[in-house]
Amino acid sequence: MSNSASSIRPAIHYLHRSLKSVQCLRTFTFSSLRTEETAIQSHPPTVLDPSLVYTRKDERALLRSGVSPIGSRRRRAALNSTQDIPFEQLPYQCFQEARKVLQADRQEKLRQIKNERTRIANSRGLDPAKCGGEVAKKMRIAAQERYLEELKIQADINDPLIKKRFEDGEGDMSRPIYRFLANRQWREYKRKIVIQRITQFNLVPDILPHLDPTVSISTSFGRRHVQPGEFVDSRVSEASPRLDVRVFDKGSRNVSVVVIDSDVPNLQTDGFDYRCHYLAVNIPLSPSSPSISLPSISQDQTVFPWLPPHAQKGSPYHRLSIFILQQPESSTLKPLAIRECYQRDGFNLRSFNDKYLVKPVGATLFRSIWDEGTAGVMTRAGLEGANIELKRKKPESLPYKKKDGARYR
């Protein structure tokens, strides 16, 4: 027994030493794996493509970064699964069969467009005496041109590529189909908001007797986009804004831009007056060039330069209304003549429209109220009244007559 025990001891000692070495190796190996995992986890996050994200989690992450997804989720999912295939060649049998039907319908519309152009050319060559006079001839040609524009829209209204470019913001506004789609999208929601604000804040009839907006107006002060009726800090509105005015009919035209404060306190009459904060005329506008940057307008077009909106302490909020006035065709207004007839204080937009035959085609507004920066804005603009606080008059008590107490005994 003693010999066998002595022979086993070296083997047991050798096994103990090998187990310790294995444990050391395992500990070292695990630490290296954890280091590699940490290095892998420290890689920068993946960049999300706004035209390919289709899960709700990725959409929320993209929106948190300040970028909106492009197009519908169904289209983004299709593009994500077929990235190397053009949109018009997507391998969906139903999609391709539908495109064949739409292409056949488009060819028919193109044939009708060609025939209608021939009719218009023939109508222009007719003798006015044979078609009821010059006025009847012009009305006939105008009706034919309207029908021609409708055919152009019907030829492209069902094209999936047209809809894709419009959803991606790549539409050419010089084409009738993109103007039609933009006008329809604006009237579905944004125009209703503008009409609601005009009615809610009584721009009609306080400033104008009637207004039917036909153009879309977006207001931005620097990087801040202002919604209709929103309160704007006086320090933000100290600089003139940039307007994005989208028209939905073809051609270029001249417009005037007017900014009016209709809530200027009048202490003598205990009421409110008007003040013109900005007026510029002869501004070219077309569907392909909708941006109007007020600081970039030349002095030859400016009647009254930008006056920072300000509300005195204690006065209610002020409505700053922005109007787009379309001038008559081939009409050029003279700023010097306007400046001689009108002043900033007491500016009457009704009188201006009647005198120069301009037509209001769009409006929006923002509001201003006394805040912590108004005094500095007024001082820098050289305006008086920053140290004056307006207070409401206390209602006078009714005359009290003491009644005879004997009648209550």
C-alpha cells in the first residue's frame, strides 16, 4: 500500500499544476474577449437613410435627429428590399401590369393634347367677325387653353414616377401636374388652418372686408419657422423675415408685400390704430422662384423698411398681419409716389387696394407681446415709449344714494 501511494503522489501533483495553469489561461482569455466586446460596442452608430427606413423604431430615431423620412413606409420598405433596382422596374407583376395600362392611357391623353393644340391654333387664325366678335374669340381661346391644361394634368396624374418625385420634394413647379398636386395638398390642410386663423383673429373685417387665399405663405425668422398666429419673441422679430410664397398658376407676376400692426393703442380715442411695419412693391414671383427674402429687396422697391414689432408694457398682444397683394398685369408701382400719399401710422390697406387696384391673394400673421427684450429692441430702433406702462382705467362707481331707513323699520 505504501509503495502504491507513493507512486500516485507525483501524478496527483502534476495534475494540480496543470489545472492551475488552465485556470490562469482561462482568466486571461476571458479578459481579452471582454476587451474585444468593449471595442466592438464603442463603434459609432449606423447612419439611417431617410429614404430607406421602414420600421417604427428607426423612424423615431430618425425624427429625434431632426430628419423626416421620405415618402410612405410602404415605398421605403420596397426600396430597402430592392436597392439596386430602379423604381419603375420593381419586380412586382401587378405593378408592371398596372404601369402598362397607365402608359396606354397617357398615350391617349397625349393624342388629345396634340389635337387640342391644333384647334387653338385654328381659333387664333379665325376672323373675329365670323366667331361673334373679338370678345367671343378671346373667350373661346381661353376656354380651349383651360381644357388643354386639364389634359396635361390628366396625362400625368397617375404616373407613379410623378408621385414619387412629388413626395420626395423633387417636383418641377413649372409643370402643371406638380402645381396641381401642390395646390391640392395645400388645400387639404394648411389652407384650412390659415382660414381658421384669419377668422379667429378677425383680420376680416378689421383690416380687409374680404379675403380668399390662393397662395401659400410660410414665414421664417432665421432658422425658426413661424406657424400662423404664433407668438414671436421681440428679439427674434427684430430682423425682417423670409417668406416662402408658393403660387399654383403658371407665369410670373409682380406682387407687393405689406406687414400691418392693427393693434396700436391710441390713448386719445381710447381705441386702436394701424401701423405699417413693412411695404415693398414690384417683387417678381413665379412657381419656380417662391422665396422672398425681405432683407434682400432693393431700396428702389421698398416703400417703408422693416420696423421691429413692439408692444408697450400693459397693452394686449399685437397682431402682425402679412399680406401678399398681386399687382395688375404689366403694372409697376412707384415707391416715391406711395410714400407721398401714405404714412406708417394710420396706414389703411383698404384705401391702398382701391387706389392701386391690387388684389389680396394670401395672408398670414404672427403675434407680438411685451417681453424681457422689448425695451432693448425699442431702444435700438429709436422708438419711444419703452418706459411707459399702460393700465386699464378703473370703472367709475355708480352714484350711490342713501335710502331712507324709516321705510325698513
